[in-house]
Amino acid sequence: MMNEGSELSVTIAQIVQRLKGTHLHSQLEKQAKECLHRPEIRLESIKEDVRKFLRATGWERKLQNAVYRELHILPPSGHPEAPLEHTKEPLAYMRKAQASWEKRILKSLNSMCTELGVPLARKRPVLEQKELTSKWNEMGADEPDLSKFRPVYAPKDFLEVLINLKNPNHDHSDGLTARSHWGLIPISLSVRDVPQLREAYPELSLSCSQLGIDDHAHVPPDLFESEHIRIGKKVVDEQDSAAAQQYSRQGSPTGLRAQLWALILNITNDPEDVAHYEQLKAAVIHHDLLVDNLIYKDVKLTASNDDYYFVFEDVLYQVLLCFSRDTAVLEHFSYNSATPPKSYIQGKTGEEEFAVVYPPNGVIPFHGFSMYVAPLCFLYNEPCKLYSVFREMYVRYFFRLHSISSSPSGIVSLCLQFERLLQIHLPQLFFHLQEIMAQPLRIAFKWMVRAFSGYLSTDQLLLLWDRILGYDSLELVAVLAAAVFAFRAENLMEVTSLASAEAVLADLSTLKVMPLLQIFLFANVI
Amino acid sequence: MTGNPVDCTVKSPVALKIGDAVSDLFCPGVYITDIVLGEPENIQEISFKNYYTAYLTVCVLKREGGTADSPVKWATCVRNHCLMANPHTEGGSQDYFSIYRQQMLTEPDNVTTVRLIQRQPSSVWLSFAIEDIKIYSAAHEDSERDVPSWLSTITPVEEPLDLNGLPDPHAVSSSIQQMWALTEVMQSSQTTASVGRFDVDGCYDINLLSYT
């Protein structure tokens, strides 16, 4: 094709532009300058020798990791004629649905604001600032009156929006045909079926060893586990992002997981990152936001009630309050179909120089949002590193779970894929559940929106998230949801109501994720 | 995309059908859209926005000779170019596309009419079309712009300059250029996001969110 060469040049130029002026750039220049004093650098071959030095001291690897990270979050390249909104989301009806959903959320937030008489944002008085600083590490001990606040929306509200998505060009006149939708999602997106998934996820196959299956107590560690850990240590020593990502496909050993995930996400924990986190903390102290109350409420309702995560309540506040004030998150709106909410200070509506984004990171938390952070608390105990890992995971993956888009990792595609997998491989179950008015998606949606956080036991959840990072896609979330239904199919065939179906699927804490995925993808007869 | 699109008239799409009977239930699977150009052009690029067309064939009506009386002949430039990888699903359905001269089977020179044959075999969609069609002509080999005479008489400086301990001008100019480029980049990417400030002059008192 004609434009491959020029597309590559554009990508390279974009990445160079993004890396210019970063801390890494100045560090590289400093290293290059300082190495000039070294005896092995000769004037005749200065360029080559400096390059060799940077390679030997690991700086080239750091640059490679930074480039690799930029490739992950590069906005899709659009046609020169295409406006920005089209590049973020090509389908007009999805853009429209996302815009009207956002408007609903804004209206809800505005009405909460006026009803309760609480401002969206206010500067804290000095006394309050001092108080907050002193109890920064135990914000959970304080019980502010949150009874008046309610979450802006819950996953089931979002599901209704997705069910009502309508493509105006879609022909529904035929009624029930082979191509019509007997599930809830009325959109024809391209989703992969089992043969295609087998090709895409070969490392999960029966012939391939992995953690979550081959590290079971009765399997001798010499067969796989010891060697896998040895390779993992080597990957960490090499500090190679891409290798870590590939390695994670077979699971990360518990002792190395924190380092491996930080490597995959290119979290370097430089003094620059620590300073940034301190800046965010200062922003929390200075300004009080309405969304802070939403965060408090969410943590109290979800994480604090969870047997695994209640111990991390204080840390969750620290991370989420800072997250709301982080304007660096705004960058991800260049590839997110959503738009950050806008407001004007001092009532100067319409005057652009007084326009601000609210909250500063553009993300309004919903019921269950804190569960994106909670599992990470098991891996990282320094708030700064925990924060950086969460933020990177949000701008790479989690944002797709609560915005309307046609992306293959987006929640709409995941829902459709879940339904299709069940329809094709468990048609009797699907039909039965539909007959008793227990549409499978109504049960599975809440699992998928949270990427199973809070539903699986933590060690199993982390094995799943290993693969999300390893394959850079949320697709396995949909496959796992289908696999769970397949596993409990016998019981589900016996139930006669939505409530009993939900009861069968209420407790997933005993499930083993990797065997379920493996059996569903590779052991089923198709 | 070179320059501005040429003037052309896009005729309304004609559905192909077999026989004369027309019924309300008829959903065509093929549309023909003719685009008449104002004057014969050498085409460099055809760009358009897709609306659920799966496959596109482009034919051009070329004038054989140079004069207005020379015979015209149809030629196929692109055959069954795939716009939607799966005609039943959304991939590519509303994307922008460009077809370049280099992809075409014949040289699209002296073209008077472009014919787009659109196919959508799937029954999932109610209608399909091609929108926003723009045709760009190839840049002419001989430039129309005259080089001013004083430009062509400049002679390059060959003798080495006597520096007198001053740094090499080339090195200085390239580093100044770099610094200038850096400041340009900083200026152009200057947003509140890069500095981390979300308030305006220390003020972040907001009453209500805006709906626009």
C-alpha cells in the first residue's frame, strides 16, 4: 500500500515530539555529555561510541521502553480529511450516544449540586487545609455525612444506555433471522469467534504451560514454575518493557509481579514522578471538590465492604483524590471517545479564558470506580508508585469500560462478544435464560465493567490482569464471562427466574480463572 | 492530498436492478455514481467518506487524444476495493478513504468522467452511499510559478570564513535552529495540562457544569 512509509514517518515524528522535553530526554543528553570524558569515546567515531556507551549502560533500553509506551497510547492515525472526533470514534451514532450520555451525567451532577447547595469546587480555608494535612494517612477514620450524596450512575444505568444504542442504518424489519440480535446489544460490531481467539491467544493453549494452572500444588515446580521464575528474574534484570509484556502472557510470579507490571507500563518512579504526586496532594489540600464526596461514598460502599480490600481504605482515598486533580489524564481524551466536562469560573459562562475542566482530570467517578484501584494495593505500598501504575492502567484500559465506542476493547464490543460466544457455543443455555427473562448480559455486565475486580478472589484476578497487560486488550474479560456461564451451565439450565440465575452466579470467589479460559477456548468441541 | 479539489459535478446514485419491476421491498445492492469533471484532468487522488459501502470499483472515462474531438474510452482503475472487511459489521463503515494514482490499474490521465460502482451485499443495512467525494489532480511537471530573476543569480559562498576564535556559524545556526524549534514546540503544546495547573490564576470556583 502506498502510504505505509509515510505513515511510519508520521508516527516517528509524533513520538519524537512527545519525548522531546521529557525528563528522559534531558537525562539522556546529560549522560551523553558526561560520557565524553571517558577514554573509550574517540573523536573520530564519536557518534558510534556514544551510542555504544548508552547501550551498555542501559539508557538505550530506557529509551526503547519509553518509545514502546508511547506506541501504546498513540492516538489512531486518521485520514487528513477526518475531523478529530471521527478519529476518536468513527461511527456517528456512537458519538451522539456518548454525547447524550455525558449530558445526562452532567445534568445529574448539576442537580445534585443545586439540591444539596454544595459547590462543585471550593478553596479550603487554611484551618481545614491544616487539618487535612495532618490526617492525610487516615482519611478513612473520618466519617463525613455522605447520606445526601448518591453515585452519579451505576453500571446498570450504563447498560440501559448500551441496550438502547441504535444504528439508524440498521435494518430491523426482518424480525428474528440468523443475523438478528437475540441478545441485548443491537449493534453489528466485528467480534472474534473461538477459532480466531485460539489464534490470537496461543499462549493460553493446552500445550502451553502457564501460571494459574501449572503452578498448582500437585505439579512439581521443576516442570514449569522454577524455570518461569528464572526467566522472569532475567526479564526484570534486563528492564525490557516489551519482553515483560510477552512474558506476562503466561502469568507473572507473585514475587515479581509488581516489578513486571511497572516495567510493562513503563513506570520509572523518577523524582519527577514523586514531585508530581506531591503536587497533586497539595492540590487536594487546597481545593475541595464535589467529586471527592462521590469518591468517599464509592469507597465506603464498595471497597470498604469487601473482605479483601477494606484494609486499603485510606490508600484508596489518597490515590483517587489525587487522580481527580491530575490534568495529565486529559491527554487520553485524544483517543477516548468521551469529552471531559467543562465549566466556567466565577460564573463567566461562555468566556473561553475562564473555561476550566471539571474535575481537573475530566473523569467523573461512578459506583464501583474505586475497584479499579483496590487490587493494585496488594502489589504496591508506596502511594506514589501505586498512583502511577493505576493512572497508566486507567489511560490504557479501564477508560474503555465506561465510554461508548466501537473499539475492539470497548465495553460495547465486549458485551457483544460475550453474547455471541454464548449464542454460538451454548445456544440452549442462552435460549433458556432468555425464556425465563434472565438475559445473560444483565448478570455479566457488572463483572465486565469492573474487569472482574471485587468478584474474583484477588490472586485469580491478578492472573487475569496479567493477561490483559500481556495481550494489551480487554477481550479476555468477555471470554471469561462466557467461560463462567459455561462452567455453571448445568445449574443455570435448572433455574426458572432471573433471581435464581443471579444466585447461581453470585459467588465467583472460588473460581480458577486460567483453567476456565483454557477449557472454553481450547477444550471445547466446535 | 495535493492542492485543492477540482471542480466536478456528482450525479445522484443510480441503483442497478434486473428487469423493470420496481417494488417497495426492493433494496439495491449496487449503486452507480457518475462524477463529471469540468475539464479533462490527470487524477492524483480520489478521497471520500464511506457510508456502509462494502466494495468499490472505480472506472474512468478517458479522452484518447489531446483534442476535444478525440474518442473516449472507459477503463477500470480499481476493482472491488474493499472498504469494509466484513460487509455485515461496522468496520470501515463510516471511515474516510483515499484512492491514489499509484494504486490504479491504468493511468487516470485526461479523465472526463469518473464512475464509482458501489456494492453492499449484506442485508443488514438499510442503505449505503459514498459521500464528500473530492478529486485531486496531479501536480504539473513544469511549475507555473516563475522563479524571480534575482534568486537565480545568487552564487554560493565558497571561501572559508575567517572565524577569529568565533564558533563555527553552521554549528551555531543549527543549534539556534534547534532551540527555536524547541521553543516553537513548547509554545504550540502549551496547555494547562503540561504545567499541571487546573485553575485560572488560582481560582477554581465553579457553580455549574456547562452543557455545550
